[in-house]
Amino acid sequence: MIDSHCHLSFHSFESDVDAVIKRAQDAGIQAMINVGTQNSSNKEAIELAEKYEGIYASVGVHPHHADKLENDWLEELQKLSQHPKVVSIGECGMDFYSYKSNGIVDPVLQEKVFRKQIELSITQKLPLQIHNRHAGSEVIRIISDYKNELSDMPGVFHCFAGDMAILTSALDLGFYIGFDGNSTYPGLAPGETVSLSDIIVQTPVERMLVETDSPYLTPIPLRGTRNEPKNAIIVGEFIAKLKEIPFVQLEEIVTKNFSTLFKVSL
């Protein structure tokens, strides 16, 4: 199994990241993408990827940080994206959900920063790690402006959120769909109209990726504790049950999807 999106450079892991990685590898996680959200964590993601085989980095600016950037942020991001262990740009995108710790960043500014990263992904020939929360229509509109420049496999909608129309649009644009531990939660997420279980049923396995978003979104039955990359196996088992296929089959397909999209040999 793989974990295509985790945040091992976040403070939650600063005291035991080596043990977390070992637990994941011992459990059978072949590869992890450590995702940055601003240039400080981008650099840390690369440093950790340099240290470990099987760990890769994604560099980008989360929409929460779109209003907190240095003047040279894009030049710095471009330099970081050239590192051999950087396999994607992001996470980047749009977010219209008001969090207690971070209100809604100016949507115009979010879009400007998002577009710059889409353009960087095109010039660097790297897939995107898309963040979307309550902004699916805007994300699709923005990405669609670049559809003639994007590759056939332009990236992944990380931790998918949205309705069937957003899913269809993302798939039509060539994106993979990432599912995390919140897929195991019952009911609807705040502000959503379709359950993730229904989204999973409608998503072709050949276009799926399994993620944890560690340290967040811990799957049931571990919900309430810190999430770790090893729990991608729990997410995979849940998806396999919904898709009515053996876990080993899902694991094989998802691992192949990971290798194909991120151009990583496993």
C-alpha cells in the first residue's frame, strides 16, 4: 500500500517522525508523499525525502497561506520543485470553509496563488495535489482554463470533497481521486450533500489513490488519535469492501496508480 498525501513535517511528528516512518514501512507502506503547505514545510519535506528511501516530497502553497507569502515565494517554489525527490506541486487549490484557526482567505488572492502553481506544474511537468473544500465549482473552472496545457494525468484531487458533478468533471479532466480516513466516517461532512461512500462507489478503482492526510482525518476505529501513514491500510480495506473486491487487488491497482501518476518505480 501507499500513502500519497501525508504531512510528516508538521509539529505533530517532530518528536517521533522516525518511529512513525518505521511503523508505516513495517506495516507494508511502500511509499509516502510528504506534502508541504508553504515554503518552510516544503523545505522540510524535501529534507525528510532525502533521508529516507520510499519517501517523496510535494511542494506547494495551501490556500490558507495565500495571504502570508514572501515576495519571492514563487521563485523559491520553482527552485524547490526541481529537486529529484519532488514528485508533485501542492497542496494547492481553493478553500471557502471558515476554520476557527484560519478564516476564509480572500478568494481573489487564493485564485491568483492557485493559478501560479498550476502554471508551475505545467512548466515543471509535475502533477498537482489539489486541495478543495466548499470550492469545487471554482476549482474546476480554474483548472479548465488550462485543460489544453495540462497533461493527460494532471494530478489528484486530494481528500476528495464535493458532489457527483465535481467528481465527473475531475475525472473528465484526467485527475485521480484521493480518499482518506474521513471516508470511514458515517453521514455527511459539514456542508456536503453526497457521502464519501457514494463517491467511492462511483469512482473507478483505476483512478483512485489512498491517502491519510496525517496527522489529520484518522480513520475509524482509531478516530480521536493522531493519524499516521500506516493507517492508509485501514482506508484501503474500507474502500475494498465498498468496491466489493479483495484488498490485495485494490492494493495492487492503487500502487500502480501511484507509480503511474508520480513516475515513481516501486
